[in-house]
Amino acid sequence: MSVSQLIEEAYTGLKSLVIGLGVTGKALTQPGVTVLYPMEEVERDNLVTYRGHVELIGKDEDPAVPRCVACGACVKACPSNCITILCPVAAKEGEEAGPVKMGPAPQKGSKTPGEFIVDFSLCSLCGQCAKTCPVDSLQFSDNPYMVSFDRKDFRIDLLARLRRMARDEAVAGE
Amino acid sequence: MQAFDPTALRGDLASARFEPGPTDDKLILSMGPQHPSTHGVLRIMLELDGEYILRAEPVLGYIHRMHEWMAEQKTYMQFMPNMGRVDYLHAMAWNWAYAGAVERLMGVEVPKRAEYIRVAVTELNRISSHLLWWGAYLLDLGAFTPIMYAFDDREIILDILQAVTGSRLTYSYFTIGGVYGDVPADFASRCLAFTRHLRSRLPMYRDLVTDNVILRGRCEDIGVMDVELARRYGATGPCIRGSGAPVDTRRAEPYGVYNRFDFRIPAYTEGDAMARYMVRMDELVTSCDIIDQAVQGLPEGPIQAKVGKTVKPPKGEACYAVEGARGKIIIHVRSDGGPKPYRVKLRAPGFSNLSVFCDLARGTLLADAVSILGSLDLVIPEIDR
Ligand code: SF4
Ligand code: SF4
């Protein structure tokens, strides 16, 4: 390799280095874009479109009672079998009314869910359940902060959650 | 106590075909991750002579998740979320290929607005995929900073797509006959602002990386794939476009409304890693052009064609090809008239692209093999399915 080639190589290498440093230097003077999570949180408007686990929507007249009519369509539509809806089983004729048995929705004569549980650890957040619901009773919550050591914590009781949210809302409204 | 005898060590089925010896210079190396639960698990068995590769063989199947079998167990709509998981980097293209195949089977006409939205989100997703490839490839080559810049820009796309689809990575946005929900009112303006922003960033990308002597040294004349080789293996996408054949499904067999847009298909003739790199960098601009046209011409109207609550295509089969970020995606659906598909075949472009690696790696240095592997833009979940 001749001397001129060596110098040329050194020159192009150094030029690359200077240009690279220039880009880095420019980025260094700009404000940071990272959100340092526990100290800062993502802004609210970024979260409203975020899909957390599904939640029930309350009736307009009584937000503590879901619009759900316990038809079981969402259970069937869900690809991952996350939703469990239990309704009281109607007593057969001639049988004496014993303790109320719960069975999977739909049950004859039952128009409200007795239990509505979503297993978030299985959910693929596809939205099939919300799309199939005939009365628009399901939507996605926007809570991204779900952490737990126990898998059972992700079995979410949506009826209890709805009641709690309605109560909180009522308190906040007063 | 028994003495340690290295020849008594037995590997598995893949390594059984790689025997050490006859000279001391020959080395068998298993290149790849150590644990099957890491993401993107690709293992490559290498036979080395010193630092030169004599033989390379990819070992697949570490994240095989039986997507094709799953399709047979689910109804047509229930299979859609799987498409986001096959290729998690360009989920929209897989969404489209599956929705398209079922629509073709049923003879559903997709409303114009839905078609335009599909184009816009797919191209946004393509940019995010290329940006991630760009960062990860340079990470493979030992440059740490670029991925930070790439993710900075990619984050804007994820925010736009989150507002539309609700997800940030594994989208399940398409439905049979349309899209899941309408785009927000500020979608067009956000997309235009993003494409403007990305175009202004590209000169910086070029200065920082593309013109850098180290990158050029590691990419130029490395892994030269001539077009015949690419054809023989069925390599598609940026891999074959880097070898001088400008084949792109969006142009060759236009699907959706791609024939209404005016865009350039980049192609380079060198066939080396640098050419594949340049194709992807140019495709960022191509996608920006398409997005601009799609959101500016976004028509009003419905976003969902009339399809029954339970999707039940008639007996028959259909095939649909889509240009993904990695190449030609084909989905073949066969129906026996029931609510579940009889068979779904997924053709992943990454599989064919990876197959070329055996030929490209032969005779190269080990460090160059990493560069070649990265330049093929492999997404392992898609290859294993
Ligand atoms: S979002 Fe999808 S996976 Fe989750 S509960 Fe609804 S239907 Fe099931
Ligand atoms: S589809 Fe709607 S109404 Fe029917 S059970 Fe599910 S939530 Fe209730």
C-alpha cells in the first residue's frame, strides 16, 4: 500500500468519525425522549387508546349494573377461552328449589350474569368479544400497569370491578 | 474417577451430522442462543476451518407453535390474532394475507375506505419493521447507537398505530371484509407529519451509518447472491431486489388498491449485503410515498363489508399473496363449508430467504456470516411458524 493510499484511508476514516460524532453531539443537545418509568408516566392521551384487559360497560341509568344480557356470544367468539360467565341454572319442574346452582351462560330465564370473569393471562387482546357483543357491553380498559407475582391475580372479576368503578365515580361526582 | 473424554460427548440430531476431525483445524460450532425461551431462536451448525466456514446448516423449529394446526381448530375470525404472532414485526401484512384469502374465497368486496386504511397501516408497519431491522442489524455488526435513533422514530409509528388498532406490536386489526375500527380524525395529519419527519431524518441516517467506512467494510462484497441463486431458493422481497430483480408483489400482482398508487420499487444489482441494506433504506421512502397518497386520498364510506356473524365460506380454496417487509407472503385457505378452515397453509418469505444462507456462508469468515445473516432480515417466529 502506498503512502497516498494510507493517507486517503485515514482521511475517510476520520471523516466518518467526525460526521458520526457530529450526529451524536446534535442528539446530545436535544431534549430526551425517554420516559423514566417509575418516576414519570406516559401521558394520559397516549393511554386512552391503549388496550388493557376487557371490562364491562354499565347501563346508562345504573352504572353499577352491566348492559350484558348473558347471551354467551363473547365466550364463544373468544379465541383463547378467557371469558367465563356463570348464571343461575333454572330449577327443573318438579324439583324442589335447592341451593342455586351456577352454570355457564346462556341459561334459560337468566338475563344478567351472576359471575363474569376474564382471565387476562390468556387474553390476546384481539377484540373479538367486544365486536360480537349484541348490546355493546364490553370495552377495553386502559390500565397498562398490571404487575403481580401470582397468576391468579389476572383472573379478573368484572362485575366487582364495575361496581367498584361506579362507586368511585359516584364519590367523585359528589 | 473417569478421565474426561471429549470424543464421548454426544450432541443432538442436528450436530450428529457434524463430526470433528480429521485435522485439528476443523472446528464444529453451534452458533445460536442458549435457551429455547429467548425470542428469535435460530441455531446454526457451522463447520469451520480456522475462521473460515466450510459448511453451515440452520437448525429450525425452536419456536414452532403449530399456527397451521391452530387454524384448523378455530373459526375463521378466531384465527386472526394468530397472524399478528406469526411475524411480529410486520403483523399487518399477515393480517392482510389471511383476510384477503378468506375474502377471495367468499367473494367479498372490501369497501374503498377500508382498502385505503389497510394500505396506510400496512406501510406504516413496514417502515417500523425496516427501522427495527436497521437497528438490530447494526447491533449485530457491533454498532449500538443506531438502534436508539431507529426506535425513536419507530415509537411515533407505534403511537399512530396504537391509536388506530389498540395494540403496539401484535396487531389483529383486519376483519373479513374490512378493518376492525375506523381511524381517528387526526390519523391523516399524524401520518403526514410522520412521513415528513422521517424524510428529514434519512440524511442523518445516511451520514451516521450508510456512509460510514466501517459499515461499508462489513457489508460491501459480503454474501453476494446472484439473481439465479435467489430464484432457485425462492428468495423474495429486499433479498431478490438487492440482486437486481425488481419483483414486488405490490406491482407484479397488485392486491387491494395498490394499483392506484404511484411508487418506485428500489432495486440494486450488486447482490451483496450492502445492496440489500440499500434496498431497505430506499423502501422507507417508497412506503412514505404510498402513505402520503393513501391518507390524502382516503375516501369516506363504510369500513366493513356485509359479512354474516359467523364466517362460513363456501367449499373451495383460495390463495392470496401480499408483499411483506421480508418478501412474498402467501396464505392458502381451503374450506369444506364449515365454520372452521379445513387447512391453512402459510408461506413465510423468511424461510426461503434463510435457505440461501447455506450457500452464501460457504467460504466466508465467521464474522461475515453474522453480517450475511443480518442482511437477510430474518424473523424466526415467521420461519418456524
Ligand atoms: S380480547 Fe380476544 S382474547 Fe381477549 S377476552 Fe376478548 S375475545 Fe378473548
Ligand atoms: S356478548 Fe355481551 S351480552 Fe352476551 S354475554 Fe358477552 S358481554 Fe354479555
